[in-house]
Amino acid sequence: LADEPTGDLDYNTGKEIMEVLVSLTKGEGGTLITVTHDPEVGETMDKVYRMRDGMIENSQ
């Protein structure tokens, strides 16, 4: 579970962190749940749920 894992990082460091998290998760056959406001982070995920006003709005 990662809450804004790239929030306070520069672009390149954030990208590296996400690559490590995704690689470790897939390598172990696990699940990574990430909360983010960064659309680029969402693009690296297999499934994306969007929330508005505390409710799930849609999924991709």
C-alpha cells in the first residue's frame, strides 16, 4: 500500500520509485495499491479506480 509515493519527489526520482515498486510487486506476484493525484502513476497500473467526493466514480 503506497500513499502518494511520488508526491514530494522530483520527476526522475518518482519514476524510479514507481519502477521499483511495480517490479517488486510483480516479481513477488503481489498486489500494489497506490493512492495518487499523478495521472502518470496511474498509467503504470493494471487497474485504476477514480474517486470523487469520497465515492468511486469509475474504473479502467
